[in-house]
Amino acid sequence: MTTDELLARESIRHTLASYNMAGDRLRVDDLVAVFTEDGILESEGVPEKDAFRNVGRDEIRAWMTRWGGGSRDPDPVHPSTFIRHHLSTCQIEFAGPGTAQVRTYWVAYTDIGPDHCGYYLDAFRKVGDRWLIAHRKVRMDWTAPGSLYTSVVEKLRR
């Protein structure tokens, strides 16, 4: 493994963490910044009523803005007072110069404890000195009984 590859891997891991930190804290601009200009954020393997697909930073920004202000919002999209996504196993495969395929497992905790989990399937692209998400598929593998997030996507689609 070369030094350049090690640096690329660390940059990709930084982008993964930045996405989750921004999403959990509802920092929309920070979340949007981890995507390429033409980036895609979509669900995979979920019921049609829960599916979403957002293409480009403007659509991703609009999608995230609809989440509102969390527990301070008078009409929150979910009843949770906090959410924390934790990343675990992450496999990074370089597909060519400036591109990588990444699979990362995650679990989200809310007021009820483990709430839901799954994995991200990402295509990364190097843009300048940064590795950004060009295409993210969010796969949900499990939700807890009483999950605080099972109806969020459906509510956001209204």
C-alpha cells in the first residue's frame, strides 16, 4: 500500500464521518458539501413508500432541509430528541485513478437505544484534494420495534 493510497483512505473515512456528524446535527450545508455537484443520495431495498432519490446538491439540500430543527421544531418529522449514527466495518476498493467503491456498515441510536441499521454503498470521486460521495445508496437492514424513524421518509414525501 502506498502513502497516497493511505492518504486517500483516510480522506474517504473523513468524508464518511463528516456526513454522519452533519446529518445527526442537522447541519445541511455541511452534509451537502460531502457530495460531488452531481452527487446522488438514494435508498435501496426499502418498500416503495420509504424510497427516495435525490440528484445533485440542490435536491439533497432540499431533502435535508425538510428534516427541520429536531426537538426544537414545533412540527418535527420524528419524535426523537437525538440521533447518533455509528460507523463500523468499512471496505474501500479503488476502482481507478480518483474513484473508489466503498461499503460501510452503520447503526443509528435514538432515545430508544439501537433504532435502525444498515449499510452505505458509495461511489467516491476525488475532486481537488478531497474525496467526495458521487453516489450513495442507503440500505436499511433492520429497524427496532418502536423505531422512531420508520415513518420519517413517508412523512417527508408528503
